[in-house]
Amino acid sequence: MNLMQQADGKETSATRTAYLTLRQMILTGELAAGEKLKIEQLRARLDTGASPVREALSLLTSDMLVERLDQRGFRAAPASLANFQEILTLRCALEDMALRQSIANATAVWEEALVVAHHRMKRASAEGSIPEFEDAHKAFHMALLDNADSPILLRYCGQLYDLNIRYRYLAAAGTNYQKRDVATEHEEILDAVVRSDANAASGALMNHYRVTGDYLAVPLSDL
Amino acid sequence: MNLMQQADGKETSATRTAYLTLRQMILTGELAAGEKLKIEQLRARLDTGASPVREALSLLTSDMLVERLDQRGFRAAPASLANFQEILTLRCALEDMALRQSIANATAVWEEALVVAHHRMKRASAEGSIPEFEDAHKAFHMALLDNADSPILLRYCGQLYDLNIRYRYLAAAGTNYQKRDVATEHEEILDAVVRSDANAASGALMNHYRVTGDYLAVPLSDL
DNA sequence: TTTTCTAAAAATATCGATATTTGTTGACAA
DNA sequence: TTGTCAACAAATATCGATATTTTTAGAAAA
């Protein structure tokens, strides 16, 4: 009962499956921001029991993607312009810190991992597979910060990354993100990191976020 | 079944009660760092059902006080010197940011709230009630950051505060914390904030943490 | 001895049913 | 009309039982 065969044959718990599915549904907006999340409804939709759904929702609370109301169940975290801006500000502050620490700890192994992550992202972009690009994009950004050797900081950055993704979908920009000249921005970051130029790397990363932020702020301005 | 009468007559859900109790047990070390947390054992200890315990543990995962192992249940988050130092570093960085924003947004109302929080802390200290002092101490520190008007940042600071508390107990310093000259440090912070001197306030706060950190590092050095 | 395999025990994850709350509707009084 | 209050409906939180792992222990083989 515990072990489940997923489509790809990988075995997972029902809770984990529910967690990943619900997470994706919230990030993409399939479950709208602020929407009431009824257990029975989700249970039927995911074809699983109430317990896994309930636990998955509890877990999503950690990620600030779901809110728990007193004894009135759960709802998808509301979205607002203020929230979007707070996320942007915090990302800049935390990622700046993490990136600088990563560079301070730089090793050949890390740099190689970065180059690989960057290459995979470019390949996914060339192949035009949106979900694969999304995964590779997150992997690249996380790889940049990974060498800071600061698990909590990395966790926070990952959370903020995901929260931001949701606003990308809200802005209906999820699909055409690649069309901006984001590739150049990524290369600038990578180059600066490889040169161990912390200021340039951080500057390029901050610029990347600020540009993306401005880009999204327009369609989000009426939140 | 849902509604529970607590000792103080306040009604809460079984999950919330379990959450608060388990949290306290982990913070104080009654449940040791790294210890396996068996549902049945906790269920009996808290005199409640397995579901509330399970959900409470899920919630504690958000706070990084509990880890969830694949399909092998839960355990209290392990403690290590590296973890302690990471918490200290992040607290300094995040609270510096939050405090400066709070001061930038300063209002008379906020300053009054701070003075009250500080007074309560002093009173609790004078009365010698450790748990009340602990609560008031946290309330004071959170009040300092509250005016930054940045819910996520405040949440992170709160989490890090609690994680640090656990190390205080681990260092067996939980009881004699007040004996250090912490009162003066708090006054310095408050004075600087009231003067709207961000640099002095931040400096005093950072000093407060660094001193506390050094103070705890000694007994923790063998983690 | 050490390793490997198997059977029993322990613990987890999940289900289905039930009690408790919250939300809603409509009648009745003001 | 408007407001209050019961009865009803919907949804949540919780329990108890069960299926599925994981862990442990012991026996058989190398």
C-alpha cells in the first residue's frame, strides 16, 4: 500500500507523489493563489487517500506554498505584488551572499559541475523542452550557490526560487521566458564565476534578477 | 474530537497541541538531537492519536527541527558545530537586514511597542521566571525586526532564533543565560533604535550575537 | 568466523469510518 | 425588511485497523 509504482517505474510513497503533484499544480497556477484546497476534492483528483493529501499539504506549508487555516483546512498561498517584491529583494540579498561564499570556496570540481549544469540548460533550451529547461535552469542557479556550503541558506534560496516561479506563471510569462536574452545573462554569470570575480558574478546575477523582476512586474502590477 | 480543552482552558486542535509540545521537547533537548522519533512512542507520551503526531512532525519539518527520512519515519534534526555556526552567521546577516529596514520604517507606534517588549523582558528577568523570560526575550528580538514589514524575512529570523535556542540548551546554558550581562546589551540596542541610529543598533545587535556565540561555542566545541 | 538468506518483529504509511466543526439555509421573531 | 436561531449540509480533524516496508535475529552456507 505504501509502495507505489509511478509512471516511470520509480517507487515512491503516496505522500511524496501527492506532494510533488500538488506542488507543481500550485507553481503552475493550476491551483490558483488563494484558492481553498479541499481534501476530498484533491483526494479524488490525485486518486489517493485523504491522509497522504493532508500530509502533502502540511509539507507544502514549509515551502510557503500552502497556508493552514485554524481548523478550516488549507488554501494555496495568496499572491500579491508586495509578496512578489519581497521575494525579489530577499533573493537578491541571500543569493548575493551565497554566491560570494561559493566563489570564496571555489574548487575545480565545483567549476566543472557549473559548466555541466550550464551546458545542460543550453541544450534543454535548444531542444525547446520547457519543463526540462525549467529543471535545468533551477539546477544551474542552485549549482551556483551550492558551493557556499551552507545548507540552510541554500534551502532558503531554493524556496524563494520556487516562490518566484509561481509569479512567472502568474504573469503568463512561463512559456516565453527563454525568448528574452537570458542566455547571455547566464553566460556572463558563468564567465565571472570561472574568473573568480565575485563582484562581477554577483553583479551579473543581481542584474539577471532585476531585469527578470522588471519584466514580470508589468503584468503583475494589478495584483 | 477535534476540539480539545487545554490546561488553561484554551481550545486547540490535537495537532496544534502536539506540535507545540513536541517543539518544546526538541528545543529543550528532552528529545535529543538526532534521536529517532517513533510515532507510537510519542503518541503514548502525548496521549493522543497517531495522526496528530504525524502531522505535527510534518510541521516541525518546516522549522528544520525534525527530519523526515525516506520511508523510515522521523528523527530530531541532528546538531553539529557547523550547523551552529551557520545559524549564527545567517542570523547576523538576516537580522542586520531586517533591523535596518525596521529602523528605516520607524514609527512612534513601533518604538512604543519596543519599549513595552523590553520592559516585559526586564520584568520577567527580575521575577526570575525562566520560561517567561525566554518568551519575552524572543518577543523583544522579534519586535525589533517586525517593522521591516517583510513577513518571509521575519519568518526566517524566527526559525533561526529557535534553532539557536536549541543550542543554548545543548550547551546547558539555557538556565544561566541571564547571568551574563545581557541586560546592558539589550539596552544598548534599544537606545540605538530609539535614536534611529541604524549603524549603532545593528552593531549592538551583532555584538550581542557574537558574544552569545562565543559564549556557547566553548561547551559546543566537541559536537 | 563471516556472509547470506529467511522468517519474525517492529514501525511506518495508508485507508475507511466517525466525531466534531464550520458554513448555510430558511423559518420565525423583532 | 432585518436579525437571530435552529436544523441541515459540507468539510475537517481524528481514530482504529490494516497493508507494506524496514529492521532485527537466527539459521544455514561459505
